[in-house]
Amino acid sequence: MDGWVELLKDQWRQARFLCVGLDTDYRKLPAELRKLPVAEALFRFNRAIVEATADHCAAFKPNSAFYEGYGPAGIEALIKTNEFIRENYPRHLIILDAKRADIGNTNFGYVRAAFEIFKAHAITVHPYLGREALLPFLEKRAHGVFVLCHTSNPGAAEFQELKIEGEPLYKIVAAKVAREWNENGNCGLVMGATYPEQLAEVRKIAADLPFLIPGIGAQGGDLERTVLCGLNRQGAGILINASRSIIYASSGPDYAAAAAGEAASLNESIQKIIRERNV
């Protein structure tokens, strides 16, 4: 079975650079689905979104908070969603957006949950506790570890741009991940689309590491600048994530078709930017 890097490269070869975020909120589901129990409603919505958007994306990114918040019903929906993707779209990546970080011993539990229970291909993690604490993730050669570097939220600079011996912290994180933490070739970085200048700087530091890039769509990131700043030397290296702008493109019975249209349009826009760059 191919590891996550092979799956990702295969998607890039097919010119798929989009990641669809499954930030599924029961309160925002179409009225017909809200007549169902929570677990079934969340799963049916996700299944329809996955089926509608798979031809236009490389990956799906369920955010664990949206499922944990519904207790056992949400966890059941997350497990069923990922099983469905694995069984029906085995060449697509599943990135669990859990932003985990703890002491190493505790991380073994997070590793089991992410990769054995939820069956994700990759996970997002915090760097704050250092490489030693994250070894349970980093040692999983077949699984991806996307380390938060410069995030998309408005308050990201509070710590991430603090200067340490003249260098902002996010650049130090990027260098550590690229040069020391990536011994197994399974690291990536989370870089917010709302900070394109920082994205370009980190691409110079991180060489060809894959970037998971949230902030396009509802958060207002500039797509063209993001793509051009994020591409690696091979003309790939990016997963542009969009969540709400795709999965909630319609609140009516046509929600899946609307999501397909948004996903197709966004991935086509990414492709166009890359083609024009290469002319």
C-alpha cells in the first residue's frame, strides 16, 4: 500500500491541488438531514460532499473538533466518514485536523486514535513541545505530520512572529522541521493563505516540503498570491484548503451539487494560475 507521500504526488500529477475541509456542523446541515440522528446526519452529509467533490480535490480534511463536540455520535460519524473515503476513494488523502501536541508518552494515544481508530493518512500538530515530544508522530514513516508554522488566524503573529536572535519564530520552526525533523520524509507545514509574504519566505526555507494552506474562501486569502508563493521547485507542493465556502455553498437540497461546483471552480482556478506561471 502506498504511503501518504505517494498518494499526494499521484494527486498532484493529476493536477489536483485542492483539499476539502469537512468542518461539518449539524446546525448548518440542510433541513432534511437535521431530521436524522446526529451521527447519521453528519455521515450522510459528508458522504454526499465527498462523492460530489472527489474528482476535483486531492484530499479531505475533517476537523476533529466538529465531531468531538457531538460526543459519541460525532466520533461515530468521523470514523464512518473516513472508512467511506478509504473504501471508495483510496487514492485520496485524509488529513485529520486535530492540532495535537503533548508530552511524548501521551502522544502515543493520539497516534493510535489518528491512524488506527480514525484511519487518517496525516495529522496536524503543534511544534511548541519540540521534536522529542512529537517523535511518536514523526516515527510513523507511512503517515504525514503537518506542523503548524504560520497559521491563517488574525492573531497568528502574537507568538509566531516573535523575534528570537533576529529571526521570527515561524522561520525557526520551518527550518527545524525541514532540516531536523523530516528524517523520515513525512513532514509538511501548515501555512496560512492570509499571510502570503510569510508563505513565500517559508517556501525558500523549506525547499520542497508539502504545505497545507488554509485561509482561502471564507477567510479571504488571495488565491493567486497564495499559489505563486507556495509552489515548490516541481510546480506542486501545495494543498489549498477550503471548507465552509465549499461544503456550505448551498443549504438547500442541491448542497452536494453546489459543493461540486465550488470545488471544481477553485481547483480549476489553481490549475490556471500554475499554467500561466509556467508559460
